[in-house]
Amino acid sequence: MPKSEKLEFQTEVSQLLKLMINSVYSEKEVFVRELVSNASDACDKLRYLATTKEKLIQDDPDLKVKIQVNKKANSISFIDNGIGMNKKDLIANLGTIARSGTAQFIKEMSESKTKDLSLIGQFGVGFYSAFMVATDTQVTTRKAGENKIWIWKSDGESNFTIEESDDLDLLESNRGTKIDLILSKEGKDYLDKIKIEDIIRRYSDHISIPIFVTDGTEKKDESSEPVNSASAIWTRPKNKITKEQYKEFYNHVGQMFDDPWMTSHYKAEGKIEYTVLNFIPSTKPFDLYDPARENRLKLYVKKVFITDNCPELIPPYLRFLRGIIDSEDLPLNISREMLQNNPVVTKIRNALVKRTISDLKKKLLADRKSFEEFWNNFGPVLKEGIYEDFERKDSLLEIALFKNLNSDKLISLDEYIEAMPKKQKSIYFITGDSYQNIVNSPIIEGYKSRNIDVLILDDPVDSFWTSATPNYKEKDFKSVTRGVDDLSNIDGKKKDEKENKEDKSADPLINLLKEKLKDKVKDVRTSSRLTDSPACLVSDESAMDPQLEKILQQHNQLQQGVSLKIMEINPNHKLIKALTKMSKNKDSINKVEDAAFLLYEQSRIVEGDKPSDPIAFSKKLIETISASINS
Ligand code: ADP
């Protein structure tokens, strides 16, 4: 008998197991759903492999899951005749957590004091949920086409053992997996066949292979009926599927445990045929911003699962979709390489994108409130499409919603345009990293006081799409942080006499500021965009969006250095008036020079930047305060 080998769990697995074992999470029954789900996935994988290697399935072609309740032994077993695992698979799958987002999440959760375990339930913990009810877990498994049987054992502490066995009687089939759980005190509730059947009906009815439950008391032919419907849910007519059944399937296929926000089930018939059953979650998946931006759609061909790793199926900006596509046209033995540049896949993708956007538009028109919930979750992801998918740019902009200066409601671009004063030609926007900072920025004071609306764009993605999108429905996008303001041309209110005339009164100060700040700013000019503040910094018309510049700089991706800004001053401000006066007097020039420096530095701070020279700034500030106290 070969010796058993002791191996350590990856740290995150140990952390997760600790959370599981000590959990007070009440819905322990999810372990049934998770283990059945894994068994069904294992059968799906085998079915796919068997499309090219028929031998693997020949001796035992009826894929199934069996759950055995054994009161005497105080155990419950989950048995499948799916793909099985070899030693390497066992170590990789039941000793580590592959998805980086999940590992990170567990790490954070185990370090946090609050330990909100309902979150664990929300994202599904798969196999490890067994430890919520079991003191000991044993996995006996044989990979399809291989000889050896492997036994994995753990009591949920920091390690597990693996041993080899040649006892073929350990498994009923010549392949597959048997998971035995020795139940803990709390787990004993699950020694009840009726209870297990009820859980299966609730969570796993959609599983497309039959699930049988036995407790050894049935007469010979009694256990031959599966507990579930055992047909792929998307092949059933829509009116025969309940909301709960859709939800169960969504939970299973999407590894999401909320309610779907939108369910889309249809069959496309024509040159190419396929069935779609897709969902949009009502909450944000925790790995929505994973840099890989992978989609989670599963591709089936004629009901056979092919892959859940098909980047060609949907663009990254729709990665929040969950569900399946079942094609009638692709060959069953299609390989991953063949999926790339496959014309059928491209057609499905185009139709899927079009349909998804049009469904979203319908929802926007039919139920604004609900659409806004969707937008708050996934708007920033969808906006990636505005610059990544040129063809869909306009239809995405049509359904996009924005925060804005004039109201606390989200508005669409069409609504913005509708409300524009006649003389306003452009769609004004401002980008930044937080709504609060932006609305308090001096740059938009003039727009505020004149009731001219400005879109407040505070998602990082906004800096990218606005830089690549010149217009919408023939209206230019114009950043209020760039170029000369054209406020006085569109002012809805009566014009101020003074505003119309070119104001030259501040010229002496402007000349002095230009000289003193010549290394720091590109130009100094007066502006009508300021009402309460003395000065602000804006970018040149041709310069990069300042927020985009900031983001690129943070990621060391700015080729040339940060571009110099233009300082705009408010000639009607008390301080500017006083400084203008002082700049004409030789004796007070020094003070104006100090003020110029302070003015420049504080304008940077207001825009969320650091002072260019924090030490000099602080020193000058203290000197100025001291002087004003002493005087
Ligand atoms: P997930 O199912 O989300 O990948 P799990 O922790 O539930 O995570 O399972 C980890 C992996 O272990 C699975 O991806 C699969 O490769 C493997 N596995 C689990 N159960 C089985 C089974 N019954 N048969 C074959 N492989 C399995």
C-alpha cells in the first residue's frame, strides 16, 4: 500500500477553511448546490472531451450524479461519473484557489474584523463549503482514461493528504469522483433524503444531467427517478420556466448569488442558429475590475459544453453578462484555436452585442429607476465600449447616463442637449476623481452662476472615452478645463455690460504674474468662468485632458512631462483688484510676487494636485499669515 503524502493548503485556502468551519453562516445547505454543481461541470467536461475521444465515455455513457445518504455511517456522498481528477489536478484544484480575485477577497475577508460571511455565500465557495457541515472530507477519484485512483483527505486544518489506490471497487464507474463527508454535529440535519431532495429541487433543478438521491431504504426500482428535470434549461420553452428556475440557473452558471437584474432568453434563427440565455447581475461581481477583463459566458454546441474561456464571444465591456450561448452551427470538436477568427463566432458576437445594447435601451425607456441601478453598477464598464468599439459608440452614448451640475439626477446626453440654451453649441463636461472635488472646482463657477449645465465625469474611464470621442449627434464635446471659456456667448441671462467689453484693467497684474510664474504657467489671462474664486488653472485647447494626464502620470505612462497650465484670474475679485493696484506701485511689488506664488500653489491644491514646492509654499504661507497678524 503506497504511503499517503501530506501536503499544505495554500494560505488563502486555510483562511477560507477557517472561515467556513467557524462560520455562523446560516445557509449551510449551499454545500449541496456547490458539490452538485461541480459534479455536473465534471460531466460537462467529460462530454466535451468525448466528442473527440469517444473511448472515454463508451463503457458508461449515461452521465449522472448520485447523492447517497448514509445514516449509520453519519455520512453523505456525492458521486459522479464525470471527468475525475489525477494527483496533479487534486493538488491544483483542492489545495489552491486559482482565481486571483477570489484569493484576494478571502485574504481581505479573513483580515477584516467584521467577517460578513453572507458575502462568502454571495460569491460561492465551491468545494470548500463542504467544511461547513463536515468534520472529515474524503475525495476518491479516477481521471477518465487513466489507471490510478487517488484519495484526497482533509479535516479542514492546514493540510491534506493524498494517497494512491488500486482498489477499483472504491468507485462504481471506471472514472469520476466520489466525495464523502463525515458530518459534524450541525451537519447531521442533512442525513435526511427528503431534505436533500428538496434542496436539489430548489437549487439544482436546472442541472442538465439526472441527479439521484438514495438512503439505502428504497426498494430496487424506487431510486430510478431523478430528482431534477434533467434537461438543459435553455432548451425548454420560456413559458415553462419559472422565475425561480431562471434564478437557480443564473446562480449556477454565473457563480453569482443575487437575483438577476435582467434575463434574456431567446433563440436566433436564420443563417446561423443559436440559443442565448443571458443574465445581467443586480450587484457588482467582486472581480469586475480584474485587469484580465475576462468574460464569463459559457459556450455550448448542441447542448455540449465547450468552454467558458472564449474571449471572442463578447467584448470586455460587456463582461458583466452571465449565461450561455448554445450554437447549432459550430462543430462539436471545435478547439480553442479554431474559435479565434471563426466567422460563426463573430456573427454571434455582433448579434449579441447589438441585442444587449438594444435590450438595455428598452429598459432605459421602460423603467428609468431600475436602469439607473444597472448604470450605477455597470455604467463605468459599459463606457469602456465608447472608445473600444467604434461601431457601437453612438448606441452606447445613447444609453449612457451622467451626473451633472444642474441637478442631482442622472441625465442622458439627449436630455442634456434638449435642455441646452439655444446659443450653446457644445456639450460641456469636466473630468475629475471625485464628484465633490469637481463641483467645488473654481473652473465651473461661471457655469454654475449662469445655469449652464456641465456633465460631471468622475469615473477614471471618462478621461479615456472623452479624449477619443469628438462629438455626439453633431454636438461637440468640450472640456471646461481646456481652452478659452465661451460663456459670455451663450449666457442665458442678460449680459452684464462690463462682461462684454474686453477687460484690460488687470493687465499690469497679468504682466507681473506672467513674469513671476513663467516657469510654472504657459500664460495668464482674465476669465469670465470665475465668480467666487480669484484664480484657477486650465489647460490649453490642444493639451491633453488634465485628468487623463494625471492618470497616465500615476501609471508612469506620460511620454512627455505634464503640460504647463494657463492661469486664469477673475478681474472682479477683491484680491485680484487689490493686487492689480499694488502691482502698479514699486514698493509693494515684492508682496505681489509672494501673492502670485501663493495664488498659483493654491490653484493647484483646489484642483486636487500637490503644491509644486510644498516647503516653499508652507514657508510663504506662514510668513504671510504672520505678517497679517503683526500688521
Ligand atoms: P470552482 O468550481 O468554482 O472552480 P471549487 O472549489 O468548487 O471551485 O472546485 C475547484 C476545482 O476542483 C474545480 O474547478 C474542478 O476542476 C475540481 N473539481 C471539484 N469537484 C470536482 C468533481 N466532482 N469532479 C472533477 N473535478 C472537480
